[in-house]
Amino acid sequence: MLNWFKKTTLLCAASSASIAIGATTPTTSNYDSQALFAPLSLPNSVNAMRSGAGKPGPLFWQNQVDYSLKASIDTEQDILSSKETITYTNNSPDDLTLLWVQLDQNMYRKDSRSSIASQWRSSHFTDGYQFDKVTVIINNKHYDADFLIDDTRMRIDLKNPLAAQGGKLQLQIDYSYKVPGTWGGRTAVTPSKNGKIFEIAQWFPRMAVYDDLHGWNNNPYISSEFYLEYGTIDYTVNVPKDYWVVGSGELINPEEVLTKTEQKRLAKAKKSEETVYIRNKADINNPDSRPKNDQRLSWHFKMDNTRDVAFAASPAFIIDGAKINLPEGKTALAMSAYPVEGIGSTKWDRSTEYVKANIEHFSTWYPYPYPAAINLGGHGAGMEYPGIVFDGMQDKDDLLFWITAHELGHNWFPMIVGSDERRHAFMDEGFNTFIDVYASDAFNDGEFAPKRDGEYAPKGGNPVDEILSVLADNEAPTLMAPAEATDEKYRHSVAYFKSALGLVLLREEILGPERFDPAFKEYISTWAYKHPSPSDFFRFMESAAGEDLSWWWRGWYLNNWQLDMAITGVEAIDDKHGKGTKVSFKSNQKLVMPATLRVQYSDNTHEDIRIPVETWMRTGTPSVVLPVTKTIKRANLDPEHKLPDADRSNNTIDL
């Protein structure tokens, strides 16, 4: 790695340079320094809720939602029934006359907006949520709720406003729904050799977010992403006793649902650096491997500081686990649950190894806060929830590692840092993909490095080359485009790949790790369990890292601008600027970046010199005078191929 702050004196000159023999100069340029470096007005203004430093302000508030759920699955009819109590605390400065509740399961109705807009879902129709009762409890008074169901939303009209700054009420909702079939859009019931696998997500009515930026965030759910409030979720899942349940949070009652042998194995796994089988292949279909009391068992879980929970249930699970080592001597449990289809060539027996290593690596950014991290091998939705991720039983090798790392990485974005995924996918998919890049490098001496998959440089090449087609595509959306309005053609290449590469470039080429890493870690800890906006992130990184990055936010995030920096001339000079060698440049596109200039001398030695972005602030044809005394025979801009330069043919001059 280069020394980013090499103390080489550069004399910048705005005058045009004479062009050395062999240089090529495009006749036109799209560059406008006044446009790139103009003052930037971010989408959300500074106020008492959100400061100019990108931090929560003195009047910042956020509502809290706690859930108590008692669910039961009819495994013959594939019906989930539940009694739900929502405790809603209104910390906002507004009295609330109504509440909005999200009903995600209603997207499977034939008449839902999602079913009509997404034709592939037509084979998975259900009747959505069926409600027995909705009750409001406030000030110890009960009344039947006056509610309206519209697509995937429920509006509840309150008889009296819920008071601002601490008003609290409860909603009691009794409901049921048919679990969608295989795939089912992130929640499913899937057949396996030894029984059904229920992957249960988006399974309970959840409060919509009420925030200072948009008020109620209550757009219909069309199977994209989520935006949820934080709180404590306490839930039980009642299933036949031959079923195992793994879920978000901590298992509260292992002594009621596990045999003595399984309890001992679980305790051993929690202390083991190596993977320990808690339920092995021989235990499947063995009646002696399950408790002998009731015909059905209730599995009790609890999770704090969470925006959601999910779980999986099946008689087919092999379960293994190991200890996760966290900062300050803390630990958590890595677990994997998968059917026999996941052993052998698919190597799911390495899954817990991947879980353990990735959670430990990600915890260098911010310590993992939950008691367990679970990888579920089921149908293969490739979907994340707090403390548990749904992956495919047929995933294997590098793809199993990468999908495991990516879905687990979502525990940081957006499970800990609770950005609005529905509006700003780049803040969860891209930020997560960014930390995944380094997790691949770190695992087992780079066994699966570098990360090259559907999320990052999918063709296996240099990421700065693979992104060029996206930057040159006039139809490609910007990173600020809403997730639900982004065509599938661009979803991964923009929200995942471009966003992640933007952070890699910010870390490696613009700020350097010494400034980026502390700022990014502080951003995570500052916004843990809160709702930052893109404007908050932009302001925070500038303030914490000590850099005006308006030009970078404008070119890479707010626009889809290309980069093409060229060397146009090299000549020896001896004038009022000093004695040395003048190197002249030109920008042919709208974006520029700091870059390394490598000058090779006639004695076959070379020197690397950083050309700062300020070189381009006044002109698209700047020159720098290098105080060198040796004769230069070659000048090369970005010699290590780290920048997304659209035309590398003009990066080098031979003299």
C-alpha cells in the first residue's frame, strides 16, 4: 500500500502545458470544475434533530415498538396462527390520531399491488392475513379498534390521540395466514428428504416507522426491502415435538425443548472453537432424540434492540454450533441448521466455521450485539434477518461462503444501523458488500479471496474495470434512486456493487484507512439502533474524517458520472515556479479523483507521487511541477490500476 501522505512538494499551475511528443489529447471534454466542486446542498437539511456533523441532534427522537408473540404452526395445513401484543411508545413531538401497521403477508393476495406488479408471484397466492380481533389498550381501557385494511397496510383510527413525548398504548391482534409455498418470496415451506422446512419471516403485523423525515412511512409493501422500529421482541413458537426451531435471539427454555444430551451438546458448542454437533444425522427421525413429554413443544425466544425476528422449523435439521469470540471478552453462539441435502459435496458442515469467522471479523467494525448468529440451509432465499439468515441447502464452496458472509453482514447494515432500505438500498446492500470484501480477504488466509460474485465484480475481473459499463450507461439509476423503483437489471450492479466500490475507493484512494476506519466505526456506533439518512452519512464522514467530500458525493452518489483523467505532456522547466519537470493533465469526463503519478527515471528507478483532487478545482487542464532533478522517461497515472478510469490508453506517456 502506498504512503497516502507522502511529503512530496507539488507546485500546481493552472496554465496550459506544452505537449510532449507522443501525447494524445481528446478534442472535447465534459469536465466542469465549477460543477463538480460547487457547494453541495444535501437532500435533508440540518436541524435540531440531525446535526451538521451527521449525528443525532439534541432533539432527536425515535419511537419504540416492543412485541410479544405466541405463534403456532399447523404443519399439515401450513397455517401459522398467532396472538400478538404490540407495545407502542410515541417519543415524537406529535400527538398521533392514527397508527399504521404493516401487513406484509397481504402481498400474496391475488388483488395485491405486489401480485399485479410482480407476475412471477402468481403461483403463490394466499388469502393473506386473517384477523380474529384487533384491540386497543390505552390507560387501562380496552376497545375494539376501528381499522381500515388497504393492501399491505392497516390504518387504526384512535378514539383519543396518543400523547407526544412518551405516550404509550398496546395493540392486541389475533391473526392467522397460510404460509406461501416453496420460495414464496423470502418466507416459505419447502420439502426435504426428512420433512418440511418452514422458513418464517415477515410473519407478524409490524408497526410502520413514524420519523422526523417523512412522518408515517406507510407505502405498500411490494416485496422489496424494509424499514422498521427497534424494541424487544419476545416470542414463542409451538410445533410438533419432532420439530426443531432455530430463531432470532436467545432460546429461553432449552430445558423444555431439548433432551439432556442436546443441552450438554449446546453448552459444549457455546465454549468450543471447533464445530460441535448438537443434533446429528443419526438423530433425525429418531424418537429418542426428542423430549418424551408433550406431543407439541413451545420454543421461547427473546431478542433486545431488534427491529425484527425470523425463525425456521423442521424435523429435518442437523444442528451444529461453535463459540464466537467478541471484543472485551464477550462471546456469542454460531449455529447452522440444514437438512441432509446440505452435507457431502455442498459442504454445509463448514457453515458454522464461516459464521464464526465472519461475525468475528465484522465485529472489528462494531461488536456483534446478539446472543446467536444462525445460518439456515433451506430453499435458498438468500435473505437476512436479525441473528438468522436464510440461505440455500444446495449452496456450496465459495458461493456458500460469500452468501453466508453477505447475509450475516446485514446484521450491521441495516439491523444495527437502521437505515431506510426501501428508499436507500445502497446504505444496507452496498455498505454490507463493502465489509464483505474485507471479510473474504481475512478468512483462512484468503481462501475465498478476492470477493468476486454476483454482488461485487461478478465477472471476476478488476472491480474498477467492471464498473465502467455501469458508469457509461445513460439508463443506469443513481445510488439515490429508491430501491423499489430500480429495475432488476441494475439492482446488484448499482445498490450492491457501485455502492461497495464507492466505499472501497473512499477508504483506499481518497481518505486512506487511517482516516476512514475510525470515522466509519464511529458512524456505526453513533447510529446503532437509529435511523440515519444518506445526508447524515455524508456529513458524518466529512466531519469525522476531516475532508470536504462534496465532489465525491455529487459525482458517485448523486450522479452517475464517469472518470477519464489523462496525461497530456511532460517537459523540463526552469522558470518562476522553480526548476523541475512539469506534468500536464486533462479530464475528459465529469468526475476526477486523487491519483498516484508514477514517474520512471532514465536510471530505471521510479517515484510515486500523489496528485490531490484539489489539482482539478480550477481547471480541467492542470499542470504540476515536480521538483525532480533526474530525467523522466515515463509518466503513468494510476499505475496500479485502482481507479475506475474509462480510458487507460491516455494514462501513460513515454519520452
